Amino acid sequence: MSLFRLDASIRVEGSHSRELADVVEQEWRSANPGADVVRRHVGTEPIPSTAWGAAASTRFIPADQHSPEQREAVALAAELTDELIHADALLFAVPLYNFGVSQHFKTWVDLVITDPRMAAGTDPVLKGKPAVLVVVRGGAYGAGTPREGWDHSTAWIRRIFEDVWALDLKIVEVEFTLADVNPAMAEFRDLARQLRAEAEQVAREHGRSLGGQQAA
Ligand SMILES: Cc1cc2nc3c(=O)[nH]c(=O)nc-3n(C[C@H](O)[C@H](O)[C@H](O)COP(=O)(O)O)c2cc1C
């Protein structure tokens, strides 16, 4: 058994998404002691932003006519895709930045999708593979809140993971992660602590589930 884990937070210390993913990983490890974990820290060790353009531009060009940059980008896309295919379970930890998808995470997704095995419309090579997505947001976006509808990240990630790649996806979500550090959000600190505790419980449950499942 092996786990692929991707972290998109731009920080290491105090990262809520990493801590919740740690909970998921720990539960997975309990069920799979000694098993391999392959990691990508795309927030702190980004995929080069030029790789996607170089790989995408090869679409109708025979491989023997690729430039060195294109060859490198295609090889990286294949390497990233292999990491997904070879893992038995997948874990992603992705914060909300600027009301949208983390640029580092999207660069990774876009590059992976250039691999012919991963493109939209192909028979999903990851179909049914168990996956957990940890999503963290500094503010709150629930129904009736002033920022309802402003999270333009989570629905896009779900579209890719569930509809394009056909993963068997479970989600851990937590909001108000900025309450502890933002004085303007001080009144929400108790609620933030409660939401975090609830998210940890969900992370434990999904981690156990991830650990017990075999890839389809
Ligand atoms: C540059 C930047 C932009 C952010 N933009 C948003 C945002 O649009 N909405 C939001 O709810 N939180 C936003 N946040 C807060 C993060 O989502 C929050 O701090 C989260 O916990 C970060 O993940 P981490 O704790 O794993 O590092 C932003 C944080 C940073 C650093």
C-alpha cells in the first residue's frame, strides 16, 4: 500500500491544512504501518509555472520534434501522473487563497491534465481511487453569510477530482482559520475552535476509511 500526499499551503508552521492532513495520514498509517508516502509540497516547492505552457504546446507536435523545454515538461507531467497512478490512496490539503484556487495547486493540476492519461474526456485512469481532500478557509462562506458564493476553489477542485478523474472523494473542511490571528474576527474564536475540533474528527474518520480501502 502507498499514499500520495500533496500540500498546497505556502507555509509550514501553523498550517491548518497540513495539521488536518497529518491527522488523515496518521490514521492511514495506523492501517498501513511501514507503507510508503510520496509527497509533493507544491506551495513551498512549486511546480515551475512555465511547465504547463511547454507541455500543453506539444499537443499536435510529434515527440521527436519537441524542444528540450517541451521534453522536460512532458516528462514532469508523466512523473506527476505516475505518482497518482502508483499510489493506492490520495490525500490533498489545499487552502483557499484570494477567493480562488491556489495557483500552485492549479499549476500542478493543469500540468497533470496535459498527460494523455489524465485529460478530460479520456477513460479516467484513477477511477474509484480513494482520496481525501482537506480544504481550509480563513473566513466563512456558508449560506446566509456575507461571502456566500465567494469560495471559487472548492467546487472547481471537486469538478476535477470527482467528475474528470472519477476519484472516490471524501472532504474535510474547516473555516474561520484566521479567527485566532485576525483581531477583526475575535468574536468568532470559540466558533473557530469548535469547527477545528469537528474537522479533526472528520479527518480521523476519513483517514480510517482511506486506510481501510483498496484502490478500485
Ligand atoms: C495570500 C493569502 C490569501 C488568502 N485569501 C483568503 C481568501 O480569499 N479567503 C479566505 O477565506 N481565506 C484566505 N486566506 C486565509 C487562508 O485560507 C487561511 O489562512 C488558511 O488557514 C491557510 O492555510 P494553512 O493554514 O494551511 O496555511 C488567505 C491567506 C493568504 C496567505
